[in-house]
Amino acid sequence: MNKPLLLMSLILLIACGDSGSNLREVERPQDVVSKRIQVYSDSIYNRMAGEWKAYYEVFPSEAAYANWMYATRYAGQEDYKKLLMEGIKTYPANPTLLYLAGMRAHKMPSSDSDLALTIRAAELDPSYMDPWFNLVTEFLSRGEMEKMDNALQRLLQGGGISEEVMDYNYNLLANLEKNAILITNGDNDTYPGWILQRILNHRPDVKIVNRSLLNTNWYVFHVIRQGVPRFITNTELEELKKSTRGPWDDVLINRIIEAGSDEHIPVYFSHTLYLTKGISESMKNGRNLGLATLVTPTDELYSDQILRVADLWINDFRTSGMESWQLRYGTKASAGLRLMGNYAEGILTMVKELDSTHPEFSVELFEWYQDYCLELLSDGSRDAIGSTWAEISTHKTIQAWCRQERYLQD
């Protein structure tokens, strides 16, 4: 080694001192992303927050601080807001920190200052998708529909929603009767539906009602203006909120079911809904139809409804996202992967009804399950569903597979 290089190496070693060993010990943790993409438990988010804090202390940077704040937020740590504002002071032009700061109040619509933070985050990095999700609902709450559509277009063009999630929502909407009302749960069964309806003109006749947003006054009357039959008045809503502790979504959903029944409009629950006592009761009394449950009365025979859904499922459902490399070989924490079990459960429901009357549909649905669902399920889910196949179907093709996989004994 020549003398200048040797001298420089000695200077670096002296400057690093003991920290040289620390630099080697601290590895860059896994990036933290929105729960729309990956979902972990609180304990894992706590661990990730600790890892990113340790990494930031050795390698301070905007990216490290942003990851630390994302994990801290999802872990629900008490000092999150204080740390976030310290980060904003240090990195005032970081899109992630600005986006998180714009969400501090969790009110809808948010204050003008918080909205400005979200808009600034989107302007600084238009390819960063998280702010656009917030802007969709912010503009919706303010009645700025052209701006809402622009934000939805950004999500579509920027790949803010994975292909399998878009496919799932396409199939969910295709599953429904004309002019139906669909009660959805959160981001992965609402934003894609809005994109499909408002940007791609797929099933604009369906009225999507987001369960979470029903807890805001403005949204209740927005969906009524959009064509959901009037299920409550201003006075009744104020009385409800005075007399009943929130959230009020279950009460309002029951009102929507009653209004739909009175006007002969079918109301469906998406199978993505998290279950409460009220939701479970309505689903128990409803009709399970593939990816959704019909919770209003109907004169149509259940067997005819199942047959219609099975035909749509086999011939019209989109599946390209389910075959993607990212879904099949990516992280098991993928939010899209969590939707895939709904396909398997929907197929089993239909086969229970069709196995004795339309065995040809049973086999086609079984083959669809093998082609698209089987490899996407966890080992536990795959075995549980395999055992169910053995119980519900008498078709020789299905029974042969069940024997081969040892779900059925000779």
C-alpha cells in the first residue's frame, strides 16, 4: 500500500475509534410499508421500531427516520407524535414524514393545515402512493370530485394497488346484482372499487358504502345523495350520537339493510368485513354468494343465485393478479395474499349447493381452486379446506384428489 493510502486508512481508523465495530454490527432493517401492502402484528412493529431506532442512531438519514416513524406509528407507541414532529424539524422536505404528520388528527375532513401537509408530500414525490390514498377521501369529504378522480387516477397509474387486489375487487363487483349496495370495510375493498367504477366504468350501478366512513356525518349524507335510499335524517343521526356510544356503523348498516329491503334494493356484505355481533347476525340470516353475502330478502331461489355466481366465477373472473410472481413468491405478510382465502371459502359454499344438482360446476370450481388458490394458502388453511372438500363433494374427480392428498381414507 502506498503511503498516502496508508495514512488515510490510519486516520479513518482513529476517527472511528470503537464505533467501527458498531458500524459492522448494525444491519439495515426491513423497510416498513403501509398496511395496505403488508400487515404484521403489534409485537413485530414494536421490534421493527426498535431496530430502526438503533439503525438511525448509527446511520442517521431521512429514510431511516421515516421507517422508524412508520413502525412506531403502527406499534402505537406513546411518544410517536413527539418523535414525528422532531423528525419534521430535522427533515422538513421528507414526503413520508409530511404524510404521517398530515394524519395526526385522524379526522375527516382534516384541517386545512394537515391537508396541506399531505398535498406537499404528494408534490415532493408523486410516485409515493400513500398520500394519494388520503387525498382521495379528503377530496371526497370536501365534495371536490374532480380532484378525487385525479387522485384515484394517480393510484391506478402509479401501481398504488396491486394487481391481485384490483382483480379481487373487479370480481367482487361482478358478483353482485344490478343496482346493489355493497358494504365494504377498508382500503383494500374500497379504493379499488372506486377506481373500477369512477375511472374504468366497471359496475358504476353498484353503490359502495364504506363501513369506517359511516362514523362521519358528512359521509352518511354523501351516500344518500349518491343513491342509497334515505336511511336516516339529520335529526335522527344527532339523536343516535347522543344516545349511543360510538362507533355507530353497525346501527347505520342495519338502517341501510332496512331501507334496501323496503325499496327492494339488494344489500350485500363484502366478505372482507371484520365481524361484530351485529354484522355476524346479519350474515347468519343472509345468503352466502361467493365473495359477498346478500343480507336483504329475495324471492329468487338460492340454487339459482348460486348457479349464476358459479357461472360468472368460472367464465368472467379476472385471475392474472393471482398468478403474479410477487403474490406467489413474495412476503407472506402481503395484504393481497390475505384476500385469497375468500376465494376458497366462496367456492366451498357454492359446491355444497351444486354438488348434487350441477356436478359439472362442482368440478370446474374445484379445478379453479387448484389452478389459482391452492398454492396461495397457508399450510393450515390448505389442510382445513382439503378436509372440507372431502366432506362436501361426492364427485369422483374430487374424491380421487382427496384420497391422493390423504384427506379421504379408503
